[in-house]
Amino acid sequence: MATRRTTKPPKDPAPAVCSPCDGSGMVAATVRVGRKRRPVGQQDGLCLNCLGSGTAPDA
């Protein structure tokens, strides 16, 4: 009697990480003030490449 072999379906690969935000969904945005628009600090902003999801968009 022949043995019956079953194959497992391939696992889904992990989604690619967004490169600008390194998967966090947030990027640093420089805060500028005054007439000369001098930088005074940075704050977190939403990553516009992945829209905050942290995964790379499909090309």
C-alpha cells in the first residue's frame, strides 16, 4: 500500500516594512517658526508613504 503524502500550503510572507518610517508609521517633521522660518524642533507626523500602517505599499 502506498503512503499518502500531503503538502502544506505555503505560508504568506511577512509584509514588507515601509522604508521612510521603518515600520512605525510615524516620521519626524521639523517645526519652523518666525518670519525667517527658523527650525525650533521636531514633532511626530504621519508617514505619507504608508499612511501610518507601517507596511510598504504595493507597487
